[in-house]
Amino acid sequence: MTFETGREAIRFAERAFVAVVLWQFLASWGMLHLGLRVTIRQSRVKCWGSLALAVGSNIALGAGLVVAFIVAIVINSPSPADTVVMVPVLGLGIGAMMSCLFIKAAFSVSFARAARAWSWMLAATAVSVVVLALVVQPAFRRGTEREQDVCMYNQHRICSQLKHYRRYNDNKWPASLDALLAEEYGLSPVNLHCPLFRATSLLAVRKFDYFYLPPVDDDPNRIILCDFRGNHSSGGRFVVQIGRDEFLRPVPMSEYQFQAELTKRVNAAFAEALRQAEGGAATSPAGRE
């Protein structure tokens, strides 16, 4: 499947995710109802009864995942790979146990028979996970990668216009990005907005999606431009340093690398201005990514 734009791929992934979640709920309800009739051998199992159990079981699975994620944070899981394995396994275990207890209490059967009945619902859940892995995640990844390319292109455009501005203004830096929107510099307002950022909070409302601070000198290690925190779901940023011979270009950095750069004395003013613009304290580079 091909997409014209990254945003189109992301929209497809979001709609597919909603469809798979709805399908998973309906399928889990049907499979649980069938499992109850076959395993527990109660032909008079009502649809509304199995529906209530399906709702409870899905809530239990969700609660299990939340608890597992909290446990991963509390024990300070040593690596993302460990977290990726531990959270689903522990969450599924907690959800399965709670679901079987629901069935055991509702039908007064043994825990083993309740587990066999719930295993029918597990089959529907497993199929849903496979569909998510094979369809939704690749589409979302492709869309995100394309949008990140657009974001990097935007910063390339900003860097080009910064050099253009200095060329015609006695080598001075513009006071703000607004200056680059003048007709003689040709920067479009579209280039000042990250395609990956979505202002879902009133606190996230801002004029541009990139932070710029005019430098006081031409130190090649000085940061002058970066993404705002939260632009990219991956947590990374595109960062522009002056560079040698003023070779301005955006460089992808992880949040850890970026915070490490901010601790350098040459970037102290930029770090403080960015902290105020983002409305919170910067993350310590000694912390986890």
C-alpha cells in the first residue's frame, strides 16, 4: 500500500487502529460467548452476560498493561528491550488472572475451567495483535518517517534563509524567525510548523514549532535552532548548530544527546531560553532517554 504523504499514512494507521480495536472487542465477545458455552457447557449463557464478561476482561487486560508499565518504571527497567518484553507479558498475565476470576465467580466453576473458557477470547486478542503488528505499525512508521523528512526539510529552509538574511544585513542574525517571513527572504509560514506536532493541549499553543535564539557570537558549537519538546513522538529533535564556516544544517539528536549539548557553557543561554519557552525545567542529561 502506498501513500502520497506521510500525514495520509498516519491517518490510515489511526483509522486502522480504531477498526482493529473495535473488531477485537466484538471478536473477543463472540469467542468468549462460544468458549463459555463449549467449555462450561451452559447452553443458556446469555449474550448480555458474556458481553459484560468481555467488557470486564478487556478492562482487566488494559489495567494489567497499566500496572505492568508502572512496575517497569518503579523497578527502573535497565533497557527499552526489557520493557517491551516485560510489559505485555506481565500485563497479559494480570489481565488473564482477573478475567478468569470474573468467570469463576459468575458461573461457580473451577479456575481451570474458567481459564479454558477465557482461552477462546485470548485467540481473538492474539489475532488482533498480529493484525496491528502487520498493518497498523508499518503504516504509522512510514508516515512518521515521511513527516520527519518534511520537518528536516523545514529546518533546512530556515537555515538557508538565515544565511540569506545575514548576507544582506551586514552579517547580523535576525532577532526572530518572523524576520524571515518578509517577502525578500521567501520563507513560507508552513516551513515554521512541524508536520508531526499536534496541539492537543491548550498549553501546547504556540506561534512556531521551532525555537530560535540569535547567537551572540559565531562559536561553531553554539545551538541556534531546534524542535520544541513534543514535536516528535520518538522524543528526538533536529538541532542546528552554527558549525565551522557557518555551515548551518539540522542534525538529528536523541533527547539525551540534546540535553548533553545544552549543559555546555556555550549553550547556557539557549538552554535557559528554551526552558522558559517550553514552560518547564530541562531534563538532566544524566537521566534516561
